[in-house]
Amino acid sequence: MASFVVAKFSDDDSADRFTSDAVLDELPSTDTDEAFRTSELPLPPAPLHPEPEPEPVVEIAPEPDVISVRREARVERGDSLARIFAKHDIPAREVQRLVASKPLGPRLTSIFPGHEFTFTFADEVLVKLEYSPGPLETLEFERVGDDFVGREVIQQPDRMTAYKHGKIDHSLFVASQRAGLDDALTMRLAQMFQWDIDFVLDIRSGDEFYVLYEELYLGDEFIGHGDILAAEFVNQGQSYRAVRYAGDTGEPGYFAPDGKSVRKAFLRAPVEFSRISSNFNLRRLHPIYKTRRPHRGTD
């Protein structure tokens, strides 16, 4: 509803013309006007959801830093698990807890020179043990309360194909070493052809071998030889070949080019071939006395 006010101004009352008080006097009085004039306007209604008072700030003291220390140990000849732990001031009861943890704990009792341990301590307490029996396998034991829980970590290496050729003028192992093969791979090469060749008596100067095999790497680090993929051995002019193949069963084996397995009913040699340290030689130079003494057998 709108109200209109008509104010009449006379020429004679010029002093009172169009003043604020004059206009307000002409308007009808209301409660709101009176409150407005006396500055007693009603307070705004209270909010339906009052804001909660801020909670007091509680300062939490920071926890002290836990000092973590790692130590490494390599198994030396004559070492035992107890001796290694004692060198690092680890109580004997910790050894017992680790060995008792199933199923991996008992493997800690079969350590050999070259195996590696890594200990992790927190405030001088053993919290983790890493045992590496080889470059691809690690057993990790972590503390849970007073006990340890173990797990096995297997790394998959990169496999690179390599090829070597060697010619025998003294022995298979000497020729293999010159070609860059280690003794373990040479043994596997001999075992591939042990049904056809007696590596104790049949080897002659001039024999040759060709090997296609895998080299294993972790990153850029060479860690060893993998499987022999194919090989040829020429003994006294006769060539023998074998290729690695996994059939339907998934079990790998070695087969000749005609598809037949190189395994036969009988071995060519009467005993399993092993590293020859000394050949039959009537003019052998004795390694200790440095004199010519005949060696009438093969070691």
C-alpha cells in the first residue's frame, strides 16, 4: 500500500518551505516511524542454526624420531649364524626366533661362504633381516611383536643370448676358460653329450665345441650364465648336436636334429664326468717337486 502526501507551500512561509521536519510532521505517525525516530528499531531475529563456538586448540607434542640403521655382513669360511649375529650384538634369542619362523626360517641354518645378510635396526632393536643366498633370491624377515614373519623375493633377470667357440689343445676346461665360459657351464656342456662322448678318455687335441647360451643380467650387472640353448661338439671328427626344447609337459630336454632325445639307455663314460685336474701323461711335470714324473692315470 502506497501513501502520497501533498504539501502546500505558501509564498509567505518561505522560511519553512520544504524542510525535513515539515515533511515528517505531515506524515501519519506509526510505530516503525517512532522507533526509527528514537533509534529503537527491533533487533533482527536470532539465526536458526547458531555457529558453534571454536574448539580450543590442543597442541600435540611431536613423536621422537626413530633412528634406523642398516648393516651388511658377508658369510666367510668358518662362519655360523650365531657367530655372525654375535658380531653385530644381536641376542641369541633373536636367532632362535628367526630360525623358528615357518616356513623360511630353517633355511637360515644352511648358510655358505659368499651369502649375504643385511640387518635393519630401529633404536638398536633388530626389526628386519634380509638374507641373500644368491643374486636372484632374497629371504626377508620382518619383526611383528616378538616374532618374525618371512617372505621370499625372487627377481627375474634379463636374458641375453651369447655364442662361444672353442678349440681343445690341452683340456676341455682350459679351452672353455679361454673362450670365456665358467666351469659350471662347461660341466653342463659335457653332461649334454655324455651319452655319446667319454670326456675322460675320448677327448683329443683339435676337438671343437660351439655353444649358444644365455647370459643373465640384473640391470647392467652380469650375474651368471643361464641355460644352454644349443650346442655342437666335434670329437675326433664326429659331430654331435643338441637343441634345448620343452615339449607338451613343459619339462625341457635336449634333442638331436632328427628329433630324438640325446639321452640314451647307457652313458658313454663309466662314471659321471667331473673336472679333470690331471690327465694321463708319462712326462708330466710334478706340481710340487717340479720334476718330470709319469702320471699313469686320470684325476
